[in-house]
Amino acid sequence: MADILSRNNKRQSWVLALAGILGLIGLCSTGRISADEPAASTSPRWWKGNLHTHTFWSDGNDFPDMVSAWYQERGYNFLGLSDHNVLSQGIRWDKESKLTKKGGADVISKYLAKFGPAWVERRGEGDEAEVRLKPLDEYRCLVEERGKFLMIPSEEISDKAEGVPVHINATNLKDPIAPLSGATVSEAINNNLRAVHDQAERAGREILAHLNHPNYHYAVTAHDLAHAVLEKHFEIHNGHPGVNQKGDHHHPSMEKVWDIANTIRLVELKAPPLFGVATDDSHDYHGKSGSSHPGRGWVMVRATHLTPEHIVKALKAGDSYSSTGVTLRDVRYEKSSKTLRVEVEPEAGATYSVQFIGSLKGVETAGTPIDTSKLSPAEIKELGRHKHKYSDKIGEVLKTVEGPTAEYTLAGNELYVRAVVTSSLLPVDPSWEDQKQQAWTQPVGWELPQVKK
């Protein structure tokens, strides 16, 4: 009798497993191309996405499928859930008490209301009650749709060096990457970037790495960012209210960090400038005041197809811009005329100002040591690793145009030029008081010395 029961239990488990697989296949099949469906256009278009997002897999406060649905339902085209030092893979159960403590008493009831008890897996009772966190390979079938929404496997490689946090996002990973650290911040950045590059080579896939929130704890200086020459991308905007986006009287803003690092790279290191991305760094999906909410910053990527490879290749090529609310109809740099053109998609009731920012050739790149003789011990501690002040001529405003359309033609004495568009409107969910909607283009017009053969 025991053998018969055992065989019946095994048969029942097999049938349930097969039913689950067939159910997922049914979900995934919605993204397939039918015989009478027209081929996708090969004309480039803009795709909206967020690359820095957290869930219950690390320190976010909602389920990954819930978070993915939030972005999918609000018109995003791609999303990377970049939890700390982990990819959402494998079987994982978490205590309901732990999840409700992070996400609120109704976080599980919201999950059930959204996806139903057939999807939400629970076990145990009372203090032992648990919920299974779905891996990406499962929940992507609920939200992905061909040509409309794409999930990209991502990780925030969370490291430390010189006593400060060094965080790097890796987009389109195959396997998780453990942080490698280093003797200095720049070395830690380069070590982790080599690990990303090595995986891309081994796996034969396009992977994008970008440095996260350099002003978080004022950890990464412009000098660090400049000398981590393997770094090609960083966050020009991060929606988390605690990352010191604007800097303070002792520390440069993230925009100024960008200009200082790019100027040092081009003048001293003969290295390409950094490209910028805007992200949410979202952790809170339940409206807590002062928290990091979704929808505050995103990157717009111009590509022909919505695939990880096309998105990452376009980002690497700099065919993108970052935004906190401003939509650009077009941004284009014509090499023949050396002209950067920006055209805004106007929003009702908004006015726009376009600033063209850059550094001119001959600008002083050596920072002046900050005089600490008149600073209190508390102020010196607050300075942290920032020991220099840089010229105001780095990243200066070269031209301002009022209106939704603007252009700048390089005179030949610029190291690079980028544009920032500022709207008169506030973001829907601002990160700080009096914040305005903005968009940032990538630096253009830069040249590196020709290598003699």
C-alpha cells in the first residue's frame, strides 16, 4: 500500500508540474508573432526604461512581479530589477512577517488581488507562514509583450573601498557577479568592471555597466570617476532623495561631477567622456514620505528593436538621453556641421530653457586643495574624500536658448558640449523641493588624439 501511495503522489506531483509548465507556456505565448502579424519597423524609435530598481529580493518593499507590473502599466518599455548582489534566480521562500514588516500589513493582500491565489504561492501558518518570491524566468511571462515591454536581468554590484560604498549596476547579466573591491575607489570600480567585461566575453552577450549615485555618502569623487577609465556610464540623475543629487557648499552636484570627470578624462587621460543615465533607484512602492519611489528618472534609448542587445548597444553608443519628465522629440549631433540640435515635445502649459554646457580647451583641470584651516572638525569630517575645488570654467554655460527648439554649433575650442533642458513644470513626484522637470543629452563634439601607426 505504501508503494502505491508513493507512486500516486509522484504521479500527482508530475501532473501538477506539467500543468504549471503548460500554464507558463500559455502566458509566454502572448509575445509570439502570429503568421499574419506585420514585421516590426526597422526605423529607430525612442524606448523608455529604468535600469536601477529594487524588490523583496534585496531591500525593496514589494514583490518583483508587482514592481514589474507597475512599470509595464505606466508605459515603460524596458526594466532592469537590479537587486543588491543577486539575480532573481532559483527557489526562495520568505517569511510573511518579514515581508509585511518591509512592505506594510496589506502587501500580501495587494499581491493576491493583483495576481490571484493560483499565482501567489504560500505555505505554513502563523509565524511560520511563507510566500515564494518568483524568479525572473517565471514572472517575466506575466508582463513582457513583444515590441512593448521587456525585462532585462540586472544586478547592483554593491561593494566598498576606502571605507565608502561603491555600487555598479550591470544590465543584461547571465550570472550574478560578486563584488571584488580594491585598494582604492577607482581600483574597485575598475575591478568590478573587468568582471562585467569578462562575463560579457564568456557569455557572448551585450552587458552594460554604469556607476550608481557617486554623491551617495559623497563616496565617489570626480577624480575617482575620471581615473576609473574603464567606466563609460554613470548616473547623472538618481531619484532617491538621499543621494545628494544637488551637492552642497563643500561638494559638487552630480552634474558638476560629470563635467569635472569628463574634462579631466579628455585633457589629462586622453580617454572618452562618460555618458549619463537617469534612474529611479526605487525601493518603496507604497507611498512612504521621503522614500525612493518609482517613476522619478528614466533613460530614453533610440533603437530599432526592443531587445536587450539593441538597447545596450544604443546606450553604449550614446544614442540616448535622460529625463525626469521632459520628452525630446529629437536630439541629434551632425558631425559635418558640428551642430547639436535639440527639439522638445512640448507639454501644455510648460515653457522650456535649453542650456548648452561644456568645457573649453585650455581650461585648468588641476583642482585647488581646499583650505581646511578655518573649518571645524565636523566640517572636515563632512568633506570626506573631497579635498579639491575645481575651476568654474569646467562645465560652464556656453549658450542659453528659451523655447522648445535649440541648436549649438561648435566653434572648435570646445572639449565637448552637452545640453540640459529645463521645464517650468514640477515632476509628478519630485525628489526635492522646487525640483523642475529636466532632460540631459550626452556629450558630443569631443575628439581623442589620433594614434600614430
